[in-house]
Amino acid sequence: MVKNRDRKLFSQSLPAAMAISKTLIIPLVISLLLLHDHAESYQKVITTKVECPSSQNIDCGAACDARCQLSSRPHLCKRACGTCCARCDCVPPGTSGNYDACPCYANMTTHGGRRKCP
């Protein structure tokens, strides 16, 4: 049999425990809602294709040979240039620079954020 004193202690501690649990549950629910919204924003993927001003197909092999002729690593340069040319259908003139002639070529980057195209 529970004594009256024990009942009184239990009834006094119950509201305090409920208050603590409410103060813990409310921030937890808010955090979960914020994380859910944040996760949904990551699921929205926007893909855009940057077009080069040139509307005609070019010979990527010849264009990349010319672009990479002074490179210290010509095979690597030609491989990267070929990939960029196939995607953008343009290669900037000269052996370096002139990226303004082909913005698509200039804006392509590696996973590390460095320029992909030579």
C-alpha cells in the first residue's frame, strides 16, 4: 500500500517531468521540420545547358590539336579539350586563353572547382 506522503511526492514531480519533456520535445520537432525542409531543397536539381554562340559542328580533333600544340602534356590536354569540345561544340582560338570566345568551354569545371578545359 502506497503511503499518502509518496502519493503527494509523485503528484508534485509529475508536472515538473511533463514540463521538462515539453521543453525538449518542442525544439526537437522544430529541428526535424527544418531538416525535412532542408532535405527537400537538396532534392530539387536544376540543370541548365550553356550554349555556345556557334551553331555549326566543328572538327574537335583538329581544333584540339591546335589548342594543345604547345602543352607540356599534350595527350592529357587533347583528352580534356575533346570532352569539352564535344559538349560545347566550340574551342577557343589560340593555344591558351580567349575563353570569352566560348563561354561554355570556359565555364566547365572539375569536381574540385578547377577549370576542366585547357
